[in-house]
Amino acid sequence: MTKQTPNANSGHGQPEVARLSNRHILGIEGMSPLEIRALLDRGSYFADHPTDSGSTALRGKTIVNLFYENSTRTRTSFELAAKRLGGSVLNIAVAGSSVKKGETLLDTATTLNAMHPDILVVRHNCSGAARLLSRHVDAAVINAGDGRHEHPTQALLDALTIRRRIGRIEGLTVAICGDIANSRVARSNIHLLSTLGANIRLVCPSTLLPAAIDQMGVDVYTDMESGIADADIVMMLRLQTERMAGTETPSQREYFNLFGLNKDKLNRAAPKALIMHPGPMNRGVEIDSAIADDVEKSLIHIQVEMGVAARMACLEAVSLGAA
């Protein structure tokens, strides 16, 4: 296992369970620094005590994973997180559900609500789907990614990974590189890391910049080497071709030459720069395999590990209701 910076809470018992002002987790935008830090503290505790945390917050409760988009890491980590907290998990495969027969999202919400689940974890291809569901079900809702909007638990696990490795987020320079326009991960990370005091750079072709970029409080670069110069964290994103019109980028080979991360480009970053990627990776398109698998610099496998811990903290928090 990659060496971690000691948890700030070690030696002081368990950190308090995170209490949120909202009973749902629909996005990072609007969360206070206090709420974010509480979730990270609790997630760090769960990372240190993955199977012996002592928490039974979900005992007797039912968690439904409702995924309208394919997922391996997110769905599986939510399932593991819920089971480690004592919950019962139901995974609904949308491909085999009534959705394929024409059932609407609200019809599904009505059906699920009649089954009285306690927590609904939803991933959907439309922005705002999680918020819509939250208005029509009695369960607490956690957004596991909605269209181009947000992916809050990914940002939390990314921040947890950084904080445990480096010991802080404030003052770090984080370069988020790639398909920014279509990335809910990028949006959630911009909100979270900025809230905790990091300096954010967006690095991508001008065709992959989101609208209203000037309102995000970030620095924008359309040259990869300049964008990652002296960065502490280089976070790569995959090209989401399924959300593109087909004219946003050149060929994959040319894209890699201009914006793909390899050893030569990484040499422009800070000497101890670390690499992240939310997955799934397109090797040879946005990242070179030698960089992705570098055990000293790559945090990609640690991100997967932190996914369960961060989602345990989120499930536990929403199970308590709003503070």
C-alpha cells in the first residue's frame, strides 16, 4: 500500500459523524467547508478502519443503487460501503428494468417510494436527475453522477486521497486536464478543492471548455505544458466521446500529442507532482501507461481504495438526516 500521511485524527479517537445541513448529497456546490472537512475526517477514519469501524449506522436500513449509466467503481464501492455499515443493498439494473419499457424517471420514483427504501443512490445521464428524484421520494438521495452536472462523492474521494497523501489541500496547485466541458468530476472538484483553498487550473483545448468558465474562479490554459508547470497535482480526465458532437477534438493520436500526459510533459510539473484519474482510463489517449502505473507518482489505485471510505462517510451522514 502506498505510504500515507498520518491522519490528523489519529490518537484522538473517532472523529464525529458528519452532520449535513441538507438531508441529501446532490452536489458539492453549496456545501460549507465545515461539512466537507467533516466528511473527509470521517472518511479518513473509515480508510484506517475499513472493516472494524464500529459504525452500524445502516443496520436495518435499505439502500437502493439505481444506475442509469454503466459503472464499476462507483456502484461497487457504494455497495461495499453500505454493507460495511450494516445496510441491505438492492442493485437495480436499469437495462433489465421497466425503464426499457418506457417508464419515466418519476414513474420509477413512485414505484421505488412505495417500497420505502431509506437511501437512494442514483446515477443518471441527465443533469438534475438526482435533484428531481429527491423531490419525489421520501428516501435520502445521493447523487452518484448526473449528466454533466456533478459527481460529489468522486470529488470527496479525490480530496481524501490528496489530503491523506500530502496532508493538506490549502495552497496546492491542482491542474485538471482534458474534457472539462463534459466532466461532472471536474465541476465537483472545482467546487470542493477551491472551497478548501487549492488553486485550480483547467487545461484543455478551447473546444472542451465549459460555458461560463469566467465565473468559476479558475485559471485556464490551452497549452498542456504551460498548464501543468509547477503543479502539485495533475488530474487527468477521459474524453467523454458519448457526450460529444464529434468535432471537439482532432484524432486521438493528435490529442495525445497535445494534451496526453507522458513523462516529458510531467517533467514540467512540480518535482513531487502526483497524478490522478477518476477512471476509466483511455491509455494512450489522455495518459501514457508508464505514467498511470508509476507507483511513486500515481494515486489512481489509491483513489479507488478511498472510494469506499468516502462513500461510507456519505451514507452514514445522510442516514442521520439534516442537522
